[in-house]
Amino acid sequence: MSRIGKQIIKIPAGVNIQLTETNVQVKGPKGEISRDIPSCLSVIFNKDENTLQILRKNENISSREVHGLFRSLVSNMVIGSSTGFTTILELKGVGYKANMDKTTLNLSVGYTHPIRIDAPEGIQISVEANTTIKISGINKEKVGLVAQQIRSTRPPEPYKGKGVLYQGEVIQRKVGKSSK
């Protein structure tokens, strides 16, 4: 049995779960998320203990592959609807700055033109001190995808350490050319 898949998901107060045969819907203070249940798995909701458990219907390879993944996805749905997810990016470099125009992020990261990135539905982007970008939302996949999209505009380079970095990320610096 999958080590991750067999773990029980505890539901915090204020989060409601609605189950059908093919769908899990999670409602919480931050919002609502739903996901289809794979046909090889079943979800059991214990109202007394306020827990969810993911079980396999059979021991096929495909059901074993999906078991831990689906448990993690449902767990992220519960966490996202109750507390949400946040990723923070930092701009490092001379003249690098960011600002918001309603729901559009404008980046000046060393190109001749500003880069504009629209915030998808359900994702909030805010800029603090022109060099810190905060991305938050209830869907962990979307938050990570938007953060990676912003980071890919100017990935950090190893010689000067300039670029868009995750908060706390350490870039391994390379030594440049040495003169004789």
C-alpha cells in the first residue's frame, strides 16, 4: 500500500466536503475546489472524526500509481480552501522592478520592453517594495504555475546572481574568467 495514499486527511473546522461517486467538492473560507475521482479509487468521509480516507478498489498497477497522487491532491484542496497557498518571488538586479496595473503584472527585468503577465482567475498577485512579488490562491497547482511563469521571464544566472528568484533560493555562483 502507498505510504502517502494510506494517510488519513484531517478536515479542519469550517471546511465542508461533498462527495458523489465521481467527484469531491471542498468548500472553505477561502473558496471552493472540486476534482473528479479516478474510477480505480474510492473516497470515504467519516463525519464523526471529520476525516477523509482514499482507498483503492483493486490492486492494479494503474490504481497503485494514482493512489498517493490523488491523496496529495485532495489534501492540497483541503489546505487551500482553509488557509490558501502563497509563493513569494524576489527581483535581484540593477533596475529590476515590478508593479501592478489592476490584474496585470508589469515587469522590468532588463529587456527593452516591459513584460506583462495577466493573473489567471482565482490567483491574486501583489507587489511589495517594487522588488517582491507575492502570488496567492487556493489552488496549489495554479499558484506554482504562475510563479514559474513569472520566474521564467528572467531566470537567475550563475555569474552575477541576477534574475527572478524564489524567496530564500540560493544560486550557486560560478567564477568568471580569470586573467593571467
